[in-house]
Amino acid sequence: MKKYILLCMILVLSALLSACSDTTSEADSADGDQVTLRMTWWGSQSRHDQTQEIIKKFEEEYPDIKIEPEFTGFDGYFEKMAAQAAGNDLPDIMQQNFGEYLNQYADKGLLADLSGFVEDGTIDVEGVSDTVMESGMKDGKLLGIPTGTNALAAFYNKTLLDEAGVEVPNENWTWEDYVDAAKKVHDETGKFGTRLMEPKNLFEYYLREKGYKLFNDDGTDLGYTDDKLLEGYFTLNKELIDDGVAPGYDTIQQIKGVEDELIVHGEAPFDFRWSNQATALTSAAGEQELGMTLLPGSNNTQGMYLKPAMLWSISENSEHKEEAAKFINFFTNNIDVYEIGGSDRGVPIKEEIRSEMSSDLNETDQKVFDYIELVTENSSPIDSNYPPQSTEVLAALSEVDELVMYGELTPEEGAKQFREKAMSILGR
């Protein structure tokens, strides 16, 4: 009897093991050789929604590739990536930023060279201008494929300007015109006359418009020697705050995303930011009518430049670089991508995509396409001489800017302190 019971137990156990084996086998068969890629990006909620729809389209075309999305707002994005890099855990596909961040990651050897994928046709960039492609190059390596073309823009709230009786600015306006318009809106409506400028991009434009660069050619020093330039930039903004025309950092720090910006709620008529944010701004603005033009300045053609809205890069440590390259190719060459995302990641880099879209653009995307064409005709080449330490230098600029705007430093003291901090960082 004991032997019989033992035999029954063995048979039952064998049957269970066989069933488990069959289930595992069926699951393995269903999965096949499916590859999973981690992919990260920053952006507004509308960009998150659009990107996940694009990922779904890609997975339908490539059922053997699954993408796990990781996304956040811009604030904190690169801090998160720095932590992942330190843990040797960067995503396979990452949204990168031209300039200081791309150069920082390139300097540490964290990004894969995509040249081979372009050469073998995995990533098709035929017809893309050399200037656009060069924006993803560093030290002879192609480290990023631009998602689209972008430019700084002066966004204005026409509804609020009309309410205050202020003319809509055109591409020939000066800094004096900007200040006068902002003060008049404030006087007529009691609202802010402009948003506080953020220094990381706008001080660079301010320098370029006056014939200077933020960094020198080899990235070992600042690109200007007269601290009166930064003092003037600080003074411009501080006087607007002191007069109640622009908000201070107490107000700015409450803004958590594009949807919270003053311009979309009719609380300020001007906001200087990247052109590809037009979709998110317009969507949030509702009945408020928004427009865009060149930034102010008597030499704004010299100050303006085209840049990649952002770049797609692949981690050097990715085990699935070819599959990641297939996604980048899909994004670059598929009209469905831009029909979903519009100009949110910039104007398409492929001429045939732009041509195909041009006949059926919505009003906002048409404004962005027209604006990029305007900048193309009224700009100078982008500066790419960012040293690996430039993220630290720009962080120091933001810290000093905040101290000046709070009144803890004078503009003159702030300009001097920034130079000291910058030289300490660059001299390491």
C-alpha cells in the first residue's frame, strides 16, 4: 500500500512538472526572441501622451521589440540620468539635449557612435542637411540624431496685448521696445508685463546679439571679458522685478510645467522659450490667442540660431543597439510620427516629411513651420563650443541670477561672482 501511494504521488508530481514545463514552453514560444528596450524622455503631459502613441505604432510594425517608457518633466531629468549613469544603468534610448548635456555625456564615453547605423542604412538620414547632422556630432562621432529643428522664440499673448492697447511685436523690435511694451501692459492691466527670463539660454542669446559667445573657442574660458555685459543683463531683469513688471523667483518657482505658465493664463504677455513648445502652450492657453516672433535686439539676426529641438541617443552600454537604432529610424522617417506629435519635437529634419505635412498642418504647427523659416532667414550659426563642465557653469549662472533677483547681490557683484565661479569650474 505504501509503494502504491508513493507511486501515485510520483505520477501526480510528474504531471504537475510536465504542465509547468508546457506552460513555460508556450510562454517562451509566444515571446519568441522579443527584445525589450528602455526609453526615456522629458516633456509636458501632451508630449508624454504623443510619445506613447508613437511607441505603440512602432511596436505594431516591430512586434519583436517592446519599449518600456520612462518619462518626466525637464526639471530633474538629467539628475535622474546622472544617477542612472553612475549605476551603469542608462536606458537604451534616451532623449538628449544639444550643447552642455550632450558634450558632458560624450566626454564620459556614455553614448554610442551611430555612424555605423547611418552607413549601413539602419538609420536613414538621406536628404538631411549637413548642418543639422553636425549638431549631433562630437569629436568625430555621431552621438545623436536630431528629432527636429528648433529655435528660441518670443511668444506673446495677443489677447492680453490687445486688452492693454499694445501693438503686437514684429521681428524688428529692440530691448527698449520690449521693456516699454511690458511696462505699458502692467500699467494698463495691473498684471505682469512679462515673464522673468531664465538665464541658461537667454544670457547666451543676449551675448550673441551683442557679438559675443558664452564660452571661448576651446572651452577653457568665458567668451566675453567685459563683465558689464552680464551686469547689463541682470540690471534689465532686476529693474522689471523691482517695478512689479516681471515676477520674482517666488512666483516662478510655483510654475511646475508649461500648463502653469503665466502667458497661457493671460497673466503676462511675453515668454521667451523654444518654438517646439508652441503646441503645449497653445493647448493650455484655451481662448487666449498666442503668437511668436524673433527675440528682441537691434542685432537679433546675429543672436538667433537654429538648433536641434533635442536628440535621440543610444547608451554605449546598451545590449540592443541595433533595435534602438530601428526606433530612431522609425521616428525620423515615418509620417505617422509627426502626424501624432506635430512640431512638439521640432520641425522634421527630412525634407520629404516636411513637404508631406505642409499641405495639412493645423494652425499651431503652421505657425511653427513659418517661424522656423523666418529664423532660417534671420540667424547665424549655432555655437557648439560647450566644454564638458558647462552644465556646472550654467548651474552657477542660475544660482547667481537668483541671488541678484532676490537682491542679495547687486548686478555688478553678481557678474563678478559668476566669473569667479565659472573660472574655478573651468580651471579644474
